[in-house]
Amino acid sequence: MGVKAVDGVQSEISTGDSSGSDVPVEAIRKASEIFLQEVFGYESFREPQQEVIERVVSGKNALVLMPTGGGKSLCYQIPGLIRPGLTIVVTPTISLMQDQVDALTQAGVAAAALNSSMDPADRKRVWARLHSGEIKILYLAPERLLLDGFLDQLASFKPGLFAIDEAHCISQWGHDFRAEYQQLGALRRHYPMIPVIGLTATADPQTLKDILKVLDMSTEDLYSTSMNRSNLRYLVEPKDQPRKQLLKFIRDRHAGEAGIVYCGSRKKVEDTSTWLRKEGIRAVPYHAGMASSERTMNQQLFQREEGIVVVATVAFGMGIDKPNVRFVAHLDMPESPQHYSQESGRAGRDGLPAECWLCYGWQDVMMAQRRLAEAEIDPAQKRIRRHQIDAMLAYCETSECRRLNLLRFFGEEGEPCSETDQVCDNCSGKIELVDGTILAQKLLSAISKTGQRFGKAHVIDVLLGNATEKVTRFGHDHLSVYGIGTELDEAGWHSVFRQLASRGLVRIDLEGHNGISLDARCRSVLRGEEVFTFRKDPLAKKSSRKRKKKKELGLDAMEASLFDRLRKHRLQISKELEVPPYTVFHDSTLVEMSQLKPQTMSQMAMIGGVGQKKLEKWGQGFLDIITS
Ligand code: ADP
Ligand code: ZN
């Protein structure tokens, strides 16, 4: 019914010229609202969905920069439904196409995917449906689109819109560069009259510039919203016993919930997931070295079941769109803030509270620096990479708001966590800040007095007055700085050191023996002209207090028990249909049902995420549970 209701508006749009540029804005607005409510079951648009939709339907291009979970899909799906002809969605990850198609199909939209992993019979069926003009939205990998002759062949299906998902893959600066993406400019040359919409969740200014260039767009086409994800809480812990810290984090804050744990190596992935399983967590591994069947199985398990923890290398996740990932944990420092916001951004796509937890140690920084020193890349690239490692270290060690620190990397001057945000650890007031100028001066002078060529461990030995063989051999037990640092233990000094490094006051000589030297900027601290604010190492303190997970979702005990029953029912449906649970209803929809407890079908229709089709199929079933 929903789709019919807009037939009138749609024919009005079809009668315009093929670019759609003379369609009255009012008509577009009306059509898009009807689709939003009847097909997708949402009340109102989010910023800047409506503007983007109006622009694209009227035949103009757009590049949409919105954070993960912001609602980019509707920006092309609704125009795809309104515009005459076929909408082609280019997306890089074959494994995810089917999930998107499933989700659209459940909402009553004629969607399909074409890719190399399908069996020939399925592929033939899709071609037949394409020829009969039945399909509205078609998902493709870029390599298929660029196959010889495919672009010409498309003409017979009357393309009405091209959507380029994960558009940052166009840029070499981006972290997921794909050569085929760079050739997507061919679309514009082949079909100059057909609008193109690009979408991405991570783009620093340089990447944006590249996307605009390849897609032949201008800044006029750009729609960007703040990259801030107010539903994500950012937490950082210094590495002590990382696995135990992880287990505690999961048990205390995310028992029974879905999450991703990123590790730096395949071996660590295997070890960590085995260990977590032994500790009673439902964990599965995922990395590029595993058999692809096993990988697919684990990915599907994660998508389709509740409460699975995937332990993975960064090979896992591009385009993972499971909405109810409640946490993303990193056991090793990510490569750059870009990587981090992409990886951590996979948490909480449904807009409900989720946590991004990062455990890091100095060895991570050393390893990254070492790898960079050995990498055979040109000096300009090296500079960029060095800058990214520094920025990551600064994120880990900062005493300012983590949210603010991340946003700044994307050129955004945001605000620190507010009351409506999931408050980060630094803003929560649990971090103790002290004037650490004297500590900094002690460490800086010890580095200076020992000649700026010894490693960190040795300098700390000198400060602590440890008469090691090396200390006596170099006569460092006679220095004025010998034994002046007993107010801190070794871990304490490591922390001071990391904080000095994160502000660029000391550097490590990787060509030699990891000797530490001073940066000219440290002079003002040494002279006492600059206060060095120091964050007390949280390792010394007890970890954050426990929280009840259902409380995190904002549910009281009654509601939480209803939520669980609704979730079970959803799982049953999704198992019968062999689709991921969230294609039935998102967690956020179930939360709303648990709180509002609709008593009739028309009340049920008012719940966010309950569109006409889903109401018909499943409304009564969920209603029965609520009213029983
Ligand atoms: P993105 O692709 O930007 O990461 P999605 O398009 O997957 O995000 O949308 C994220 C979530 O927000 C989905 O659950 C989607 O159904 C929901 N959503 C999108 N637009 C709206 C809206 N206008 N009102 C309510 N929910 C919305
Ligand atoms: Zn904050």
C-alpha cells in the first residue's frame, strides 16, 4: 500500500525531463515523506536527509558526509524509489550486499544484488527481473560496473541514479583505497545527465577533495554533518594485563552483548578468542588467514545471532552494518585517528549507547614507529604516517575530551562531551589532573644529563636510583639527577614519559638504539615557563564502576524483561527467514516497543521502524507478546 500511495507523485516526476530538474520541490517533499513513513516506518527526517533527497531527486549530484549510523542509506534509497528507472548502488563489500537487499526486501522494496559470489541460477534470475523492469534498486561491486561493456548495457535498464557508497575508497589518502573506485569518474562521462550521490562516514579534508575531483563535483554538492557520535562513549586504558582488562570490560559493562575486539595480528586474534571462550564469552575469530568458509560462517554468526563477540584483525568490518554492536574494543593501538573512528564507529549504529574502549601501551607506539621506519614508502607518505601515529598517541594520552580530540583530526572544532552525550572517560571527572611540571622537569633533565642517547628504561633507572650495571658503568650514579625520582614507581615514570612524548616534547631515535632525545619545545617546561598538566595514571586506581547493561539502554526492570521477550521472538522470526535479526526490527524499535507498549495495531504502526509491510507481517506477533 505504501508504495502505491506515491504513484501519483511519481508519475508527476516521471513526466518531467529525464534529469528531473523541473519537478516541483513540493511534490518531491510529499513523496519522500510518504516513503519515509510508509516504507521505512520513521516519523521525520534527520539532518540533512531531506535536503539531500530533494537535491538528488531533482537531478543534481550530492556528496554526503555523515557519521556511521547517521542514516546515509535513506539518502539514496528514497530517491531511488521516487526517481524513474533503476538505481545502481556501488558498494565495495560483496558479503554485505545481501544483507542490505534483505533489509530492503523486508520493507517491501524491489531490490537485488549482482556479484561474482552468486551462483549462476541466482544471477540469471536477477537478470530476468532486471529485464522485466521489476527491480528498483540494484547493488553492485565497482569491478562489475567497470567490466567491459557493462556501462553501455546498463542503458537498456534506464538508470535513474547512481549511488557510490563508502566513497572515501576513491582517495589514496583514505584508509581503504581501491583502485576500481578511482575509475568511477567513468560514470559521469557515460551518463552526464544521471545524478550521482556519493556517501562516506570518514573523510578528512584531503580525502574529500579527492572524492569531489574524481566524481566531478563541487563543494556546492557537499552535505556534511558533524562527525560527532553522541551515543558513543570513548574510554582509554593503559596496558597492564590487556586480556584481563578486556575481560573485565566485557563482563562488567557488556555481558551478553555483541561486540568487536580488534587485535594487531592474526596470532593474537586466535589466542584472544580462544581465551575469551574459555572464560565463558561467546567469541569467534576472524582474520584473512582463515579459510574463507570459516570466515563467512563467523561473520554470519555475528550478524545473525545475539551477543557474539568477534575477535578480528582490521580485515573484519569494512561495511559491517550490524546495528546493535554495543562495544568496539582495541587491544592494540589503531594506525591513525581515521582508522580509529572508522573501526570504533561500527559500535552503536542504531543510535543507542555503545562504548569504544582502547587499551594501549608504549610498545604499540614503538612497534608502529619501527614498522614505519622500515617501510619502503616515499618521504612525503612517511611524514603523513608519522603524523598519524603521533595523533593516535596524543588521543591516548590526552587529558582533554577524547571526542573533541578525535573530531579535531577531521577538521572539526567541536564541543567537549555534554550532558546528552555518552560522556568520555576524561570528561567523566574520574581522571585526576595534577600539576606535573616538576615531574616533567626531572625526566627531561635526566634525559639531557645522560646525553640524549639512552633508552627509556635506563633513564628511569637513573631517576629511581637503581644502581644497575649499566648505570654504574656509565657513571650515571654520580649525576645530580640520580635517585631524584623516588616519588613515582617505574609505571608512574612510564606514564610521565608517554605524556611528554604525546605532546612532542621528547623523541625516539629509531635509527640508533631507541635513544631518547629532547625536542626544542621542551625548553619552556624546563625553565618553568609552561605548566605541564599531568594525568595521574588510572592504572593505580580501581577500574570504573559497574553498570547494568539494561540501564544503559534506558529500560527499567519490567521493560527490560519485555525487551528480552521481544528479542527472543525476533530471533525466532529471523531464524525462520534466515536473515539477520535487525532486518526484522532494530534494537531501537524493540526498545521503543518495550517502553511505549502499544496495545493496538495502529499504535504499533507509530513505533519508529515499523513500516506498513513489517506491520502487516509481524505487528500482530509482537503485539501479542506485549499484551499477554
Ligand atoms: P549509515 O549508513 O549512515 O551508517 P544507516 O543508513 O544504516 O546509517 O542508518 C542507521 C540507522 O538509523 C538505521 O537503523 C536506520 O534505519 C536509522 N534511520 C535512518 N534514518 C532515520 C530517520 N529519519 N529516523 C529514524 N531512524 C532513521
Ligand atoms: Zn569528553
